[in-house]
Amino acid sequence: MADIDGNWAIEVATLAGSRRYDLTLTTEGTVLTGTAIGDTGPIAIRNGTAAGDTAEFTLDFVAPVPMSLRFVLHVVGGRLTGTAQSGPFPPSTVLGTRTA
């Protein structure tokens, strides 16, 4: 299993522009927990799982517009790549680097 535990800086390329989040992630077996900090403050991840080189979780935003983003990320060394998707909208590209 790829090591996703630690701190990550990610960029999500949305239709409304790029958004940055600082992630703190921890695994226990296949359960992934953590927090994302962005412009609207800290958000706890929910439904997090990690298996092989893939991590999946949801972030529930309340501002500026209530929505949930479902992340599917792949760990490649000190980098994350993947997508984030909300409802019927097309998936957004996610890129990240390990910060600690």
C-alpha cells in the first residue's frame, strides 16, 4: 500500500478556478481520516478509504455554496493525482505534493 499518511498541498482545477487545500491524512488499515483546510476553514473528510495506491473520500462544503466533492486520488511517491467530482458536474483535476 502506498503511504498517504501525512500532510499534502493539493490544487483542484474547478470550473470556477483553481482551489488550494492543505490535507492532513491518516490511515488505519483501509480507513482514511483527516482534515482539509482551505479558504472556508477546516473540513473533516468523511467516508475515507485507502487501498493500494488509491485513496477516496468526500468533503462537504457549506460555503460559498453547499456541496459535496468526492475525491479519488492516486499516490505516486511524493505526489497525488486524481479527480474531485460534485454531482452532475464534470470531474475536476487534482494535483498535489507532500509537504510533511
